Amino acid sequence: MSIAAFRACPEQVREASLHHLIGIGLKVASTLVLMVMAALMKLLSETVPVGEVMFARSFFALLPLSVWLTWRGEFPRALRTRNVRGHVLRGGFGGLALASYLVALTYLPLPDVTAIQFLAPLLTLALATVLLGEVVGIFRWSAVGVGFIGIVMILWPYLGQGWSSADAGAIGALVAVMAASLTSLAMIQVRHLTGTETTGSIVFYFSVTCTVLALCTLPFGWAVPTPREAALLVTIGLIGGIGQILLTQSYRYAPASVVAPFDYTAMIWSLVLGYLMFGDRPVAITLAGASIVIAAGLFVIWRERQLGIERARQRQASPPPV
């Protein structure tokens, strides 16, 4: 839309468009910040235990989250909960997903782990039919099937040669798939929680639960970090919290159907950061597989939006109850 055309729009339309642009900007910023966090975690993966990195990611994220809730006048009111069990389950699945993600980063290049994580939304759609009773049509099931083909393409360089020649890569690939699967279970639990819980409480208690889970690994040996490592650990937690705030705010300014497709900008950031920081150069089949998974995910988002529009029209066309 040109500037002249934008100015010619009614004020309400201009305001909505501006809010959408802000939402998109916040979404893209959140993917960049969270991918920088992932790159820093990978940087520490060879010298700092997984549990220690997980603790820093969760514990230090509580600071910006608490400041944000206080600034919005929601602290501690937003932390009241009616579903402690739901938060524990969400935190448990999410914490195990985070731990698996960290392990995968020690074995695989950053872009490859990022691409495999795009499996999570497709698995969430499949699990929603079983766990939530949602009805999924042939078009979305087809997209899930196509997405799985893309995942197989991404995994093939690690699994196609067998365990004897690529043990580390195969382990990393399988752990990355496990991380995506656990993430999808966490997403399902979030759908349960959003009915009664505030966004602030969901994010806050996730960090608290992950912090507790990470502390459980303390007896297995944590390393005393160097000053540089300590600074990176604190930075990981702080920017993780900031990234979560940016992500949450993006959905306040624009509908999910508008901002959700920009999740996939994470692939761009992972390619740039992977090359600059680690010299990662994904093979062609990995990029092709990632493109297929992204296309399948975008189709699912588009289809969800179309179905939402159809349901809204049906409600408008239905006569009011007598």
C-alpha cells in the first residue's frame, strides 16, 4: 500500500493497519532476539552443562518478566492461578523440550536444529485431534503429511548413512525431533491454560518450573563458569525474557493469523548467525526440506484463517435465538 493510499483510508482502517505493522515488527524482533539467545546457548554448549544453561535461561528471564508485569500494573495479580497442575504440566513438557533443544544444539548446526523445530506446529495440529477433539480436514492433514516429508529431507544427511558413520549427527537429529515433539505437547497444554490463565502467569510459571527442573541437575555436576561464561549465562536469561515479552506483545497488536507466519523468519536469522558465529553452511537437501516444512506451516496458518472467516460468516448469518 502506497503512502497516499494509506492516508486516504478511513482512520479506523489506518489504525488497524498500523497496529498490524507494530505486531509484525515485534514478532520479527522476538524471533531475532530468541535466535541470538539460541546461538549464545550453542556457544556455551561445549563447556557448560546443559542443566546449568537451562537454569540461566529460566531464572534470569524472571527479572525482565517481573519488571514487565509490574510496569503493566499486573504484578502480582497476574500470577494468580486456578490451574496449578496445568502450569506444572506445561512447564514439565516445556522444560524437557528446552533441555532436548540444548542437547541438540551440541550436536547439530543452528540452522538444522531451527528447521527441525518447525515440526512442532504440525505435530500440535495432529495432537489436537486426539487430545482436544478438534476436527482437522483433509487440507490441513495433507499439509502435515507434506511437512513430514520435509522433515525427513532435513534428517536424511544424519540418518541416511547409518549409525556407524554419523553417530553424533544421528543422535542430535533424534534429540531435535524429541524436542519438537515435547514442544508440541507444551503447546497443547498452553491451549488448555489460555481459557482461565493470564499470559503473564503462563510465561512466569513456565520459567519457574524450568528453573526448578534445572536445579535438579545440580548433583550431576555443574561447572564454575569463567567471568565470560557467567556474563553469557546472565545475558541468555535476560534476552530470553525480553524475547518472550516481545512475542507476547506482538499478539496484542495483531491477530495470530497476521503475525504467526513471521515465526519462520527464525530460519533467516539462524542461517545468518550460524554462518557468522560457527561457519555453518547447510547442505542443499536441508534447505529444501526446511522450505517444504515452512510452506506446509504457512498453508496451515492460511487454512486456519480461512476457516475462522467462514465460521464468523456463519455466525452472522444464523438467526438470533428466540
